[in-house]
Amino acid sequence: MRKLDQRFPSVALLLVLLLISSKCINNVAGREAEDDDYEDEFDGRTDNTEMNEKKVFAEVPANFQLGSSKYTSVFVVSQIDVKQQDSAPLATDDNGIEITYESPKYDIANFYFIDHFDDIEMSQKLWVKSQAKKDDIAEEIAKYDGVWNWEAPQRIVWKDDVGLVLKSKAKHAAIAARLTKPFTFTENKDLVVQYEVTMQEGQECGGAYIKLLSADPESEDLTKFNDKTPYTIMFGPDKCGNDIKMHFIFRHVNPINGSITEKHCRKPKERLEEPFKDKLPHLYRLVVRPDNTYEISVDHKVINIGSLLTDFTPPVNPPSTIDDPEDKKPDDWDEREKVSFCCITDPTAKKPDDWDDDAPPQIPDANAVMPDGWLEDEPEMIPDPAATIPEDWDFEMDGEWEAPLVDNPICEKAPGCGTWKAPLISNPNYKGKWRAPLIKNPNYRGKWTPRKIANPDFFEDLNPYKMTPIASVGIELWSMSNNILFDNLIITDDVKVAMDYATQTFDVKRKYIEKKSASVGIELWSMSNNILFDNLIITDDVKVAMDYATQTFDVKRKYIEKKSASVGIELWSMSNNILFDNLIITDDVKVAMDYATQTFDVKRKYIEKKSDSVLNQTKAFFKESPWAWFVIAMIIVLPLTYYCFIYNNKKDGCADAKKTDAIQPDDVSNAGGGNGDKNPNSKKKKSDLEVKAADATETNARNEFPDDESDSKDKDSTESFEMEEGSEDKDGEESDADAKKIGVIQPNDIRNAGGDGDSSKKKKSDVEVKAAGFAETDVLDDDNDDKDKESTESFEMGQGHKGGEEDTTKPRKRRVRKDES
């Protein structure tokens, strides 16, 4: 027994050495977790740890100690470590049987490059870690010292499924591998690039893209692979903050001078956020075709499609013309745009005298009065009478203590407390700050653009698909997240081969993930508690869900509605005396309508009958009898039409005929000549002369006894008559008419009189009448004679002068004095 006690220290020391060696082996194999992750996993396994401690403690003797510590503690830690390694979550089917993962089978002849990373030894021979340094950067961060490792995914585990993982963050990392055979773009074949990425820790700033390195001498040494290494295509996801991109960049060679420029594909319309957040594997595929088209898909869904010629920036082919760099904008060119700067203030505008720039937009209401019961002497807030000085209050440090303010309880029942102020209303005199109105810029000449010239660097490449051959594939990253896993990277020229390969790899994972991750959760943030969730189901049959609700929810609702059935009215109104009546709640519309017929309809009919006015009755009549409008139109429109268009035209025609001395048809009939009169003109002319003589006699009689009013009227009439006569046409007939008006016997008077005896007698009588009339006219007083003389001279000036020269083609008018007659 004593010998056994002496051997205990040696046994304990041996066990400690075994534990340390086991830990070292784990580190070499790359299986040591980081401290934070280990602590989280350890905390998550507390229950299992306690169970294992009890189990081991029961098997070890209680007096098995090293100093004051029991050896059971050492065994417990070792037991947990072993359990963690053996209990990784494996993919299982519905029956709990583990799903066996098999590496995909393929024909190497169909691929230019392929690596599923499951065969770690072979994969490590393909990939070469970069030992290069970045240029123009600090030495401590210039090295490509990022850590790469081959390991299984963290969340979804098959025993043999392994990927290439970037373990470090905030470090430059680069790794590359040569293609099985170079890919050239000379043949008529597609370029298909496909790989999986799992951002196991998410991503906030960093990328997961790959580069297809060009067949170039600078790309031969993969240990020097860096950001400056020539590449043909760069493809993959990238994110930094809110800027999310799906890169597709190809380097185009200028066919004229051999210069190389990067062409960037336009962004897809859909925003790709999920791959950076869900921590699940995603499949990325790029297809470039010989017809210069491309296609980008994520998880078998096409997100971007276009042409190499038209959908890249800058475009492959430069423009044929460019702006002349020597053309300069003139100094006096005014190109202020019309929308914002085309207008200038009117320099002639002045602020109105009644414009007040300082008028406030609102003023106190002069008609408002302080409500009754307003307590002006009571403050709105008072010190809290229940407040006490805190025990730790230091008057020297904190100053004088003041109780916090609370609402004045006296003001609760009053309209208000404190100084009353009239409410504000809109100021009718408020116009704001006066500004001169804007006028269009007279100097505006439009947007200036330089003249165009032929582009000296113009070329036209109609087949940009023919890019630089590809010799290697590389991953060059800088990321703020670690544990970025790459898997199943292939390069081929057949889309079907790529899709078949994805069926054996990516699709299997996604099916398992979707099946296992099908769950429901409740995530809330609420200002209320006691939120009850009940009867949660998920099914694919609506009838099943409705039947379930019938047994649960519907029963509750019926009981609640039965116990708490009520109706209320809650209002806030600026009007009073609002009357509610005949309130019903029913589940039958016909019942509600019948009820309204007995109540509301009776009221409305009575109100409409009592308040029916003549106007309303008229409106109702015309609404019910549309034909009445036609009758009204006929009664009003027809008489108006007859009066305006028929009666007036007839009357105007008769009046126009009477204004001339020409013989009219009705004159003959009125004279009674009939068909038997051989000389109707003589009879008609005689009648006219008699009328004129009678008119002249009547005029002379009025002139003998004129009053002041008639004198002025005759004068105005005479002047108006002579002015009108002066504006007539300048022909011989007008001159004859003028001569007749002044009483001079004209030859046509003799002709009109005819050659028979009766006509000569008539003419003699006319001359005698005219002579007698003029003799009586000369009896007018000197004032009237002078006025007539002035009027006659004015008339002669208007007739005989035109443009300052006397018109000698017409006979001068003159007054016939008494001695001359």
C-alpha cells in the first residue's frame, strides 16, 4: 500500500505529459480553436461537461489526488476534448441515418481546371501560396501573409467534404494554381467559370473573387503572385459597407498600340446582400461566349446578361470623334442653365410702398378674449411639495437645492393659468421678403460644348471575346472577415458539364441546408408585455389550417364577442348638437335596408317635400320631362330667328331703296301709272320735285322764327351734311348733285324735264320755287349768315384741297346771294 502511494506522483506526472502532448498534436493538425470560440463552445457544453464529470468521478477512486486537486479534473477536461472532436454535427436523412458524402466524379478531359479540395494532399500540390509584397505600402502590412487552410465547413459537416479556407482577416492573402491546360479564345467555344463561396463569419468589407491569370512571363512564378500580376478576367462578389458588387472585369488589348485597359461590367439590377449575411454556401457562375455575350448567375439564377461590346465601362471601342482639347470657352459666354440660373432680377422693379418686409406671418387675434375662469395669478408649474433634499446633496459642490417643478393642481379644473396670451392668427398683411421679379437672361447662349474632332486613337474591335489566353487561376484578397471558404472550383467550356458538376456538389448541400434549416422563430421588440402566442401551425393545406382554426380560434372569438359585444361613439368636433339615431348592427343587408325604409326614408321624404321650392320643382320637372327643353327652344328661338334674319333684312332693303332718287319698282305702282303710262319717269320726277320744294319751304319757315335751340341744331345739321357731302366719290355725278343742291339749273334738269309742254311747265315751276326759297333764306340775320359762310368755306376747303393743293377738277361751290337770284 505504501509503494502504491509513492507511485501516485509519478503516475500523475505521466498523465499530465500525455495531456500536453495530445494538445500539441491537435495544434499541428490545425484543429485548435481560437480562445474566444473555445470559450463559447465550452460554455455551450456545460450540461454535457457536468454529466461527464459525474461519470468519470464515479469511476476514479476518491483518494486519487495530486496535492490538493483531484485527478478527476484532469480526466474531465480530456474527456470533453475527445467528445468535441467526435460529436461534430453530421448530415443525416429523415430517419437519422448519416448521409455519406462522396467526392464528385468527373472526366478530367472536360475541364481546364478542377479542384473539389477533398483530397487535401493532391490539392495542396496544386496551389502555391504567394510570398510577394505589395508595392507602395508600409512594410508591416505589405506582405502576403494571410493564412490558408484545407478544412471542413463550420456549420454543415460531411466527414470528407473539405474546402480552401482563408483563416486570417485584415491581411493580404494570395494563392494560385496552374490550369491543367491553357484556355485560349481562338476556338469557337464558351468560357465557363464556376465555384462555391461560404462566408462563414459574414462579410462587412472584403471580397471573394478569383482571377484568371494571363499566359504571360510575369505570371510564371506563382510565388510572386500579387495585385499587379497580369490577369485576363476577374470575377466574383465584393462588398464594403453598402457598396455591393458582382465583379466581371476583363483586360482588353488595344489592337493599335498594345495598351491594356480594364473593362468593368455594369452592375446587376438586383442587390446581392444575402450571400454576405446568411453564412451559407453560394454558387457563382460566369459564361463568356464567342458571340461576345456574357451571363452571370448566382445559385443557378441569372442576375446579369449583356454584351462585351455595349455593356462595359469604358466601352471596348472608343468614339470616332472627341472634344477638341484646344477649343476654349469664350470669356463672355453665358451658359447659366435655364432652370436655375437663366433668369435675373428686373432692374426696373421697385418695392411697393405698402410692402412691409418685417411683417410677421402670424399676429395675436385682436378679437380673442380671455376665457372666464382663467387664473392669471397662478403659475402653470410649482415646486413639488413632496420633494426632499437628497441625502448626498452637497451645498458647496452642488449649490442651492431646488425642488423639481410639477403641474399646478389648481390649474387642472381651470381653463388655464399664468399670463393669458391671445391665440395667433395669420397676418393678412404678411407678404414676406420682397424680391424683384425675375426676367429672362438676355445674355443666355446655352450650354457651351467644345467642337468635335476626329479621334486619333480610334479603333474598332468587333470581337473582344478574343482575349489573352489563361494559364492560371488565383485568389488575391484583403478581407475584414475570416473563415471564407472556397470549394468546387472548375473551369470548362461546356455549361452542361458545369451544371452536372453542381448537381453532385452544391445542390446536395443546399437541399440538406434547406431541409434542416426549415424553422420558425419569433423576434420582437415591444413596449408591452404579456404578448401571448398560441396555436402556431405550418401546413401545405389551407383546409387543414381552417379546420384547425375552427376548433381553436373560432371558439375563442365567439365567446369573446358574446361576452364583450358593445358599441361606442368617440368624437372630437368643433360643432355641437350632433344627433345619432336608429343605430343597428346586423348580419343581413336586407334587414338593414328594411329598417331604413321605416325610419330614414320617411324622414327624408318629409324634409324634401317641405323644403321643395319653385326652383327645385322646375328642376325636377325638366329632369323628369326632357322634351320640355325642346318646346322652350322652339318658343324662344324661332321668333328670334325670324326677327333677326328675315324681318330686319326686309326692312333694311326698303330703307336703302328710299335713300336714292333712282326710280324703284314700288314707286311706279304707288304713282298709279300702271302699264298704261308711257313716261313714268316724268310723273315720278314731278312728285320728287314737289316733295323737295315743300321741304325747302318748311325749312325757310323754321329759319324765319328760329329759337336758340333750333339754331344750334340747324347749324350742326348743316355742318354735318356738308362734311358728309365732301367725302363722296370724285366723279361727275357728284358734281352735278352738288350743283343741284345750291339751286343752279343744270343741263340734266332740262333733260329730266323732257320736251313736251307739261314737262317744261313743271321745270319752270321748280325754278321759281327754288328762287323764292333762296330769297327767303337771305332774310336770316347777319350772325346766321356769317356762320353759314364759315361752314361753306370749311366745306369748300375739304372738297377742293388735298395734300395742300387745290383740286381744279370740280366746280367750286358758292352761296347764291339775293341779288344774284
